[in-house]
Amino acid sequence: MLALSLILVPLLIGGCASAASNVDSVASQCYGDNSKPMYGYDENHALNSCDQAFIDDVSRQTGGHPEAGANSVRAIGYSALENDPSTAIKRFNQAWLLDRNDPETFRAFSAWETKMGNIEKADQFRDRARRLQKLY
């Protein structure tokens, strides 16, 4: 897992940061509001070309296992949650794009909402995680 994290960190953080800095307006159109869980979308959000390009890049880096990338970026998000919640939500959003039905990502969204003081939303994400857990 550590080796995978070392490979993915530059791709997931550096690649996204450089792309966003070069084309801020395009990035905001592609990714919605990166300061909210699921980019401010609902679970019915259709993947756009930017989403798919990100997923494809991570799939190539992980040998066709984007869910492994989701685990890595989610771990990075948890490590940032206490002191840098704005970075944490960006990593949780990346995890959601990579595996949109992973209960662990919805638990991460719940933790972020709790940190932000949004207990009702935190409860909704926790309930969603429980429902998804039953499907796995």
C-alpha cells in the first residue's frame, strides 16, 4: 500500500494541481464545487470527460485497479482532515470518483461533515455508507 501511495501521490495531487492552475475555469467546469462532498453533485452525476480522464490515468497507474487509488487518496484525506479540511475534501472527492459506491468514502464524507459541524449531513453520509456496506 505504501508503494502504491508513493506512486499515486504525485499523480493525484501534483497532476491535478498543475492542471487546475493552468486552466482554472475549465477545471471548475469539469469538477464542480471541490469544497463539497461529491463535488456538490448527487449520486446520479454522470461522469464527464475530465472525470473519465482522471479515472483512466489512475487506472493506468494502478494496473487497472482504480479502487486501489481510491484507498490511497482517501488515506491522504484522512491524514489532512484535522488540520486541513479543504485538502481532505478534495482527496475524498477523488476517492469518490474512483469508486462511487465504496462505503468507506461515504464514511469519509461523514467525518468531513462532522468536522465542519454539519451533523445532519454527516448522519446522511453515514447512513448511505451503511446501506452500501450491505451491498458489498
